Amino acid sequence: MLLFLLLEGYGWLPALRRRSSGQVAHTRLMGRRAAGLCGPDAARFFYDENHVRRRTALPEPVTSTLIGHGAVHTLDGAAHRVRKATFTSLLTGEGVGSLVAHTSAAWDETAGTWSDGHGRRFRQRRAPALAGPARARTPRGLADRPGTAGA
């Protein structure tokens, strides 16, 4: 299966489902049993906390190298719901406008320093400008601010 994954990229799972005979495509991925599901019922099943445990869903090499320990993808129960709500609030409703405004301001401030000969460090400077405003609105970011109790 790894060969198909490497050859087909993101199209691998849909192709696997087309090649399988049932609604569920069974396979192994990184040495672990895996199942490919599709459709509204599958989505409801996947998001039902009684059926899926995120903490153990990803192989350790993926968690350590791509996702990170403690990422929302690895949390279950209340911890997952709180972290997910934090991030989705940034991406919906008034959160989007606020995030755009703060990110634009941070970008403009950072870009203003490039004229002082520091433009060569663009890669190191862009990450805080782009990610900082989002982080500042998370419980951890709020806890880092003087005069706030965090969340």
C-alpha cells in the first residue's frame, strides 16, 4: 500500500476505495490496520467520540515528526473539544476579520524591518508574523500575556 500512497498521493485513498468491493476499504498503513470510509454516515461515525480515539490513532513517527505531541489531532474528550473550538473560532464569523487585521498589522511591522538590511532573514521572520496573531488568541497565548489569566 505504501507504493500506491507514494504514487497516487492524496488520490490514494479514493483509488483504494474504488478498487475495494464494499463501503469500507481495509488496508495497513505504516504497519497498522486502517479503514477508509466515505459519506455522511462515515463522517458521523468518525466524529463520534464513542468510536474513535485520537490519542492512539496516529503512528508515533507521524505524531513526532508531522503533527506534534499534544496537537488537537491527538486529543480526546473535553481537551479536544476545547482546543478545536479555540481554532475554529479564529476561522469563523468575526474571528476571521480580527485574525486578518492582526496578521496584516504584524506582517506590515515585520516587512518594515526588511529595509534595514535584514531582508535576508525572511524565512525566520515570516513565521512569527503569520502565526503570532493566531497564537495570541489561543489559551496558551493568552496565558503568556501580562495581565491576563489565560483561558
